Amino acid sequence: MPGAVDTSTNPYESSEAAPNSVYSGKTTGPFITITLLFFFWGFITVMNDVLIPFLKGSFELSFFQAALVQGAFFGAFFVISAIYFGISSSSGDPINRFGYQKTIVLALIVCAAGCALFSPAAGFAYYPFFLGALFLLATGVTILQIAANPYAAILGKPENASARLNLAQGFNSLGTTLAPIVGGLLLYKVFASEGEVTLQSIETPYLIYGGMFLALAVLVGVSKLPSIAGGNKIEGGNALQFPQLVLGMIGIFLYVGAEVAIGSFLINFMAHEDIMGWPEDVASIYLSYYWGGLMIGRLCGAIAMTQMANPAKKPIYIVLTAAGLIALIYFVTAIRHEGNVFTMEFMPFAELLPFIGLVVLCLGTLAVGKGKPALTLAIFCATLILLLVVTALASGKIALWAALGIGLFNSIMWSNIFTLAIDDLGEHTSQGSSLLVMMIVGGAIFPLIMGATADFVGVRAAFLVPIISYIYIGFYGWWSQRRIAAKQVAT
């Protein structure tokens, strides 16, 4: 899922529109609090993947109609970001006037209100009501992203900003990994009425989520978070004069669209008779391997970018982290709930070997990329295209693990595209960042395209649609590599 911004340099160092200093006091406590935000918005975002097949069956929707869940959710990112961009461009950054802490508390309350609306939506049994609740929920998540990303970057030394943000993004991926399991258990098992899943099954889970957001709002409200001042009126729309930004905006749009669309239809894909034929409650558990792959890639990336006294130990830490995260995913996907009793049902370890092999391939590809965003993008895109072709044309477990392995190679897309897009923007960095966040709207549009394709040619063939995204992103990586090389020659 999109989350933290990964930058090789601190974007605030040269930005007049951003906070004018980096907070270098005690940051451990505040950073832990902010990291919780990344976890929760990752969790609630991926709950949409569990909702889509549930609402599709409940309202007898087509794939296109069911994809409106993502349209409503990610559409809010564009609308709210556009409004925020307009206000900040004309009269100054609202967060710098209102304060990061108060803004985050307000965002969490809005999230809680969106979750609460699921109860009357289920009562009225009206699909557009659910879409409205999702839009309000996503409004809160959008505000959280706008506030939490720069705040996490400010909390500490500029040279470690990338590592901090990747670490926070890793916990965002932990939320996306656990959401399908927790959401699937609550929806299809714990709150199912006498074993039958109804619209009322959705009320209590989302009321629980709303209560968690309110509790987090209280925690943030009483926490001693450092107040960081700064922020002037953002200059005009000159950021669009930079081709790396304009091309990067297209890249963010296509990447987020592909990531969200793939996750949205994986449950239906796994339920297909030619793949695994699993019921939705079982398929929702295995969805965690897709989102867990992003967690593995991001947390290992955070280690790779952290400055250490002994860099030779990095490979050891990376391998141990990957092994630990694989074990975590293996454990949590074994949780079952039958007859109000939780049990453990582990898959045979031999069946996990394809995923382990994909993790090794991902880490090896990261090593080949040598930390160069452009080169890594190009290599990862080539791998993703291959995995999507296998997903669409193969069957059974080969297609299953090819599809689930896509998450591993999506892990660095957001951060590397963002880094390349804001490179050399100088005082226009903040404005460029706002424009890039607006491009998350791709998550609203691509699932509709993929859903319409699934209605026409089937859900398996629909997995060829995201290839368009990775062809372009691969081109952007190649173009950026040439631009960077030319800049180095010139200097």
C-alpha cells in the first residue's frame, strides 16, 4: 500500500514551503507514536480487499461495480489533496498553522466517523451508503498521510530520513499483512450469523475499528509530541516545469493503480476454479502473502539505507529480518476460527518454498540494484511483467505464487519513483510532493478498468492489465538513469 516517502536526501533542506528545521531532540517516543499511524492506515486500507468480494456477493454486483469500493476510497485522496494543495498554494500550509498534533487528532476522528457509518449503511442495506462511508474514512486517511509523512521525516537527523520513513512504511505493510487475516476472521467467522455472512456481519468489525481510531486519537492528543514550526506560502505552479516530476506523477498514478487493482481482485482470483477454488474466507488469509511481500521488501530496504558503524553486517541483518518476517507471515496465516475456538492450521512447509524462493530473488535483485533507484526500478519492473504473465496464463499453485509474489517486487516502487520525481526540485520540493500525493487517485481508477476487463474476459486475463503500468515505470527508471548520468557528467 502507498505510505511513507522515501527520499535519499531530506526534501526539507531546500524547501521554503516546508518546516524550516529538523527536530533533533529525543525522538524515540514520538516516532513510535507516529509509526502507529502508518500501521493503522495500512490496516484499514487493505480491509477494502476483504470488503470487495463480500459486497459483490451481498449486492449481486459486477466486478466493475464492486471496484467502486476502491473508486470511492482512493477518489478521496485526489479530492482532499487537491483542496489542500489549493489552500496551501494560496494562503500557506494549513498544518503549519494548525499544528501537526492537532491535525493528526482531527484526522483520526474523521476516520472513526467513517467507520461508524458502516452501521447505518448495513441497516439501510444501501450500497451507495457504504461508498459514502468509505469516502469519509479515506478523507481521514488522506489527512493522516499529508501530516504524518513530513512529520516522520523531521523527527531526527536528515541523513537518516530515508531509513526512518522506510521503517514507518514497513509497519504500514505490517498493517496491510494482518488486515486480510483479522478482517477475514471477523467478517466470515466471528461475526457471521449462525455461519452465514450478512450485511450485519460488517457492523461490529467496523465499530471496533472506529473505537481503535478514537483510542489512537486520545493517545496522540495526550502524547508530548514536539511542536515544529515553519512553513511559508508556497510559490506558484513552477514545479511542473521539471520533467522528472511530471513523468514521476504519471509513474505514481500507474503504480498505485496497479498495486491496488491487483490486491482488489486477488481473492476472486484465488477462488477461481482453475487456480485454487478456495472459498473467500480461506483466500483472504493467503492475501497476506501479497501484502507481506511489501513489508519484507520495505523493512529490508530500511536496513539497507541505515547508516551503520559496520556496513558489512547489513547483509546479515537483512537476511535475518527477511527470515523473521517470513516466519511471522507463516504463523499468522495459520490462525483459524471454528465454533468460537481459535486453532492453528499450518500449511506444509514445502508449500512455502516458492514464496521463499521469490524472497531470495527479491533480495538478490535489490543487491544488483546497488541502491540506485532508477536501475532497481527497471529490474523490478521486468520481474513484475514476467510474474503477471505467469499469473494470467498459468494455473494452480504456479499461478497462485506468481500472483502473491508480486507484492515483493512492488515494495520499492513508491519510494523509488518518489525519490526520482523530487530530485533537484529545490524550493519546489513540497509543491512537487503535494502533486505526487494527488496521483494516488490511480487507486480509484485502475480497479475499475481491471474490473471491467474481468467482466469481459475473466478475472485471470484481467491480470494482464497492470503490465501497462510496469512498462511505463520501467521506462521512467531508464529515463531517470540517463538524466542522473548526464547530471554527474556535467558536474
